[in-house]
Amino acid sequence: MLIRPYRESDRDAVGDICVRTADAGGDSSHLYPDLELMPSTFAWPYAELEPDLAFVADDGERAVGYVLGAADTPAFVERFRDDWLPKVADRFPLVDPPVSPTDEMVWLLHHPERMIVPALADYPAHLHIDLLPDHQRSGHGRRLMAALLDALREKGVPAVHLGMLTVNTPARAFYDRLGFHEIDVPDRGPLTYLGLHL
């Protein structure tokens, strides 16, 4: 398995991985019928806005996993709103208040400021990592994470955080093994926030 920088030709594979892992590590296509919604919210903006912090696991035929990062969350939020959201807003019109799972995800897409959490200020970077189930528990996630963490260190980033669904206990075990620790975030809802000093 090759860990390498993201390429534009990986876009469809990254979108597919995002969809197939977005329901607490499982396939989310039954929840969100438009298969571009989840990658438009959680994957493609990172690859486009911070390509130097995007890496994939390549099995020789296609990407089967990825890690995506933002070095400075407030700066990323600004670029998300100004540069990314106008490209996808028409496809995903806001419904407020949300009444379906799709509406809830579209609300997240239209409110990137949700990523700025005061309790996470000491952890300016954040990341998303996903691997297709058949390629998990084989060391590829650890190697993907190493590539991103090295790139963040080269940028002088002091710490990184992530938000995960609390119910996704296999993911939590993975992050614990990498040395992440829980960050106390008030009103965190269904999420657990983890951080790592670099």
C-alpha cells in the first residue's frame, strides 16, 4: 500500500470513501441520497483548499483511504465560506430548521463557523481520516496519520484536533493508540473531541 499526496484524479475515489464511511464508520448512502453531500462537506473542500495536507492510501488501482487536514481552523473556515461554499450552495439549498438527515448535513455545510470551538483554540489544526473497511486494521491508517502529522509539523503547527462520533468506539481505540487525548468541550452533542500536541 502506497501512502502518497492527493491528486485531482483521486477526487471520485475520495468521495466514495467518504460516503462509505460517514455513518459512524459505515456506509451512509441510505441516509444521504445525494452522494456528493458528504464529500462536499467533509472531504473535497480540504483537498481543494489545502492540497498539501491531503494524502491517500493507494492500493495500486485507486485510493482506498485518505487523511485531510487544515493547518489553521479559523483561516480554513473563512476560505470554506468564501471560496468553497459558493461552488456547492446551489446544489444543496439550506432548509432551516432542518427536518431530515440530509437537511441536518446541509445545515453543517452552510455553517462552517461551527468548526471554530473556543475550547479547541490551543489545537489550531484539525483533520479527517477514513479508510474503506477492508483496508482497516492493517497499519494504513497509522501511516496516513504519520504523513499528515509530519506535514503539520513542517508548517510549525503546535497541535491538532478532531471531532468523532462518540459511538464510533473502534475509531476511538485507533486515536488512543496514536496518543490522542480527550478535550473537554462543553455542549459537544454526539461528538467527542480529541487532541494531539505536535
